[in-house]
Amino acid sequence: MIERLENIEKRYQQIEQQMARPEVASDLKKLQELAQERAGIEDLVTRYREYKATDRALAETRAMLDNDPDEDMREFIGQEIASLEVQREQLLGEIRIALLPKDPNDEKDIIIEIRAGAGGDEAALFAADLFRMYSRYAQVKGWKTDILSTSESGGIGGFKEIIFEVRGKGAYSRLKYERGVHRVQRVPVTESSGRLHTSTATVAVLPKAEEVDIDINPDDLKTDIFHSGGAGGQNVNKVATAVRITHEPTGMVVVCQDERSQLQNKIKAMSVLRTRLLDIERQKQESQITSDRRSQVGTGDRAEKIRTYNFPQDRISDHRISLTLHNLPRIMEGDLDELIDALTNTDQAKQLEAQLA
């Protein structure tokens, strides 16, 4: 491991030297590539340098212990050694995690698709609650959200389906564990007798595909333009702005009608289509991964019931890691870090275990 870290630090130094050269500084594309590579290893290099400094300090302090006859001073030095040993082990653990293989999608923007499952109107209301929860979390993180498509449910404030984009550094790395079936247990506002209902909604989290990620043949697309429906003001039905794009090889259909501009709806529809097609390719690849990889947290099995939100008991349970938390209203307001940190830590622990086996 140390040899690998030395090579990474050496590469970091080479990048800094290259970026300082006039011919590179004037080449914007090359400069951006180097800056991106440097950013990818900078945190690891910083931790490794801290580790080396701590290791040197530990060796020097141990030498002082051997050479100082004063008992009080020896006790003080012993405490310092213990502190440095803890610090070194902590840095070593952070380095091991930083060396784990990176998900190439972690820094990408994402498209989240939430759909009402079993439970009728209550499932649609729960889908709206999940959208609000993720929107609040994105707001706290300083990320931008943009609704791409909605299908409302009977004027009750719920969604049969809502698709939205989240743009921000690390969006996929934080929210990728949310994909799956979410279950809610509560007394619906639509229930007059006060009976407890169980409903579900599905969440898909897709790394947003760029044009370079997947090639779409324009001849494979059928585009239909039609009038938008639903609420939206007096002009909503005067001009045909809604766009339906059908990818004929797969039969996949994407509809966008939330924007007033036909062009904007088409751009959004293509973004969703591109992302869905990339996800199909990703799933094909993931179907061939090893059993160890499939057993890890967040493998993307959308048929899996990943979490239960029990409102009468103020309890949220993540079934993948047997974690139970309380203060459900706070979590529904977007305070998700404790949940996501636990999932991330479990995933990293499994990867470390597999790496050391």
C-alpha cells in the first residue's frame, strides 16, 4: 500500500509541475484535464502526507522516551505517544477508504424518478412526500433541482410519477443508496375511519448521461408534438409544446410537457431518454458482477423493499443495514445525512473486508 501511495504522491507532484508550464497554462483543455486529475487525488495525498508526518513525530517521540530519565516527563511522553498512535491509525483507516475503487458516476448529476406503488391515493401522496424530502435535502446541500416531468394524481396533491434532476457535486454518491421500494405505514388523510394503511413508492436514482456517454441514432427516434394538459394557466393549451419521444429499438417512451417552450421540453425529454438508455447498459453490466459485489449495499435492485417509514411509532427502518432511527418528521424534512452516512460506511466496510480477504 505504501508503494502505491508513494506513486500517487509522485504523480501529484508531476501534475503540479506540468500545470506550471507556460505551454500547458495556455492550453485550456489540457489544463482542465490535469486539474481534474489533481482534484481526484488531492485529498488522498493530503492524508498520506499527514500520515507520514505523524509517523515521523511518533518515531521522534519514542526516541525521547528512551533518552529521558525523568519519570514525570516519561509519563507525559507516553501520553503523547498514545495520542500519536491513535492519530496514525485513524489516518491509516481514512487512507484505506480513500484507496477503495471509485464509482465513476459518483460526481455526476442525477435524475430521480419517483412512482406511486401499491396503495392508491395514499401511495401518490407518499410519492409527493419523498419528492419533498429529497428536494429539501438537495437544498441543504446547495444542489439545484429541476422538475422534468410530472403525472399528478386526481387533484389530491400527490404524484403517480415525478421525474426531476438534481445538479451538484457528489449528488449521485450521496443519493444512490435511495433506489428501491420505500414503504410507508400511517393513517392516510383520505381515511375517515382512522385505519392504518401500508403503501409503497419506488425510487430510481440514475446518473445523468451526457451526450458523450451514449450514442443515440436520430433515425431510431419518433417525436410527436401535442398540446399540454392539466393546470398551467390560460396559455397552456393554445400552443402545441408538449413532446413525446419514442425510442423505437427499445419501445421506450418519454413525455415532457412542463415547459412552455417546445424546444425546452424536447431537451428535457432527450436528457431523460439518454439517462434511461445508459441505465439499461449499466444494468446489463451489473448483471455480470460477482456475488460479493451483488451482496453489497446499494446494488440497485429496485424490487427490494429498502426502507419503512412508520409514522404512528415515529420510526424509520432501513432493512438493508438493520438501522432504526426516530424523529421521522425531521427526516421527512430532508435531514438524511445520518441514514446516508450509515449506508456509505456499511458499503465501505464491506469493500474493505473483501479487499483484505
